[in-house]
Amino acid sequence: MTPPSALEASLELAVARGGDPQAAIYARLFALHPAMEAEFWRDTSGRIRGEMLARTLEVALDLAGAHGQPGGSWAPAFLATEIVTHEAYGIPPAIFAQFLPIVAEVIAEACGDGFTPDMRAAWDAVLAAGRVQPGVAAD
Ligand code: HEM
């Protein structure tokens, strides 16, 4: 299975086994960083959290090579921009950098014993490619 297919299969399995993972992902983020929940004060409907997670999953697929480029085509530049935008919202870069790992962890847990070595390898590659350097913007 190619890395993008393995990644997609893990997302499908996670949803099939545990339903929409959004609540668990944000619960994990806020458990680690309780002060961050208040940063979503404008998100009264949950739409921003939904959009942020959807974009993050697109990032993961791109980093996995879904667009023909393992390591990502547009996602590295997008992450480098978003880390700066988020700093302006009040999100420390070191916390921004933890979101992809949190997503990976929650998806792996939701897959349980269905999380295959291919899926592990695909997510590990995504996390390595998506490692944004706190405080360092892309050139
Ligand atoms: C891979 C990492 C991340 C990506 C790609 C990402 C992406 C995004 C995107 C695309 C939006 C805009 C959504 C919209 O307005 O439609 C957004 C908003 C936001 N993100 Fe993130 N995000 C990431 C990590 C984080 C983390 C760790 C936090 C910590 C709490 C955070 C806090 C926020 C907040 C508070 C907003 C809403 C800002 C506002 O308009 O009031 N993000 N994010």
C-alpha cells in the first residue's frame, strides 16, 4: 500500500471504529494545553475547529505524497505560513507544532489493533516531513 493510501485507510478505519475523531483530537489538545481552549473564543459554532482539522488532514495527505511528492508539495510552505499566522493569534509555535502529532496519536488509537505497520510508517513520514521549526519561517 502506498503511503497516501495507508494514511487514508487509517482515517477511514478511525472513523469506522470511533466516529468523527474531531472531539477527541481537540480534547487531547486542550488537556495538554488548557489555556489554548480560550483562543477559540470566536469559534462559537465549531466551524473554525472543523476547518482547521480538515486543512490539517489535507496537509497530512500532501506530506504523505498524495500529490506525487513524498514530503509534500504545498503543505510545507502552508505550515510555515500558518505557524506565523497562529503566533499572531496567540498560539506559541511549539504548541502549533504539536497538532499533527496529536492528530496522528488519536487516529492510531481509534484504529486500535487495525493500525498496520504501513499506516505507522506513513504517519511517521508525515510527522517527519511536517516538523515545523518553531520561530523559523520558510524561505
Ligand atoms: C498543523 C497545525 C495547524 C494547522 C494546519 C492549523 C490551521 C488552521 C486554519 C486553516 C485555521 C483557519 C480556520 C478558519 O478560520 O476557517 C486555523 C484557525 C485557528 N487555529 Fe489552527 N492550525 C494548526 C494548529 C493549531 C494549534 C495547535 C492551535 C492551538 C490552540 C490552533 C489554534 C487556532 C485558533 C485559535 C484558530 C482560530 C483563530 C480565529 O480566527 O479566531 N491551531 N488553524
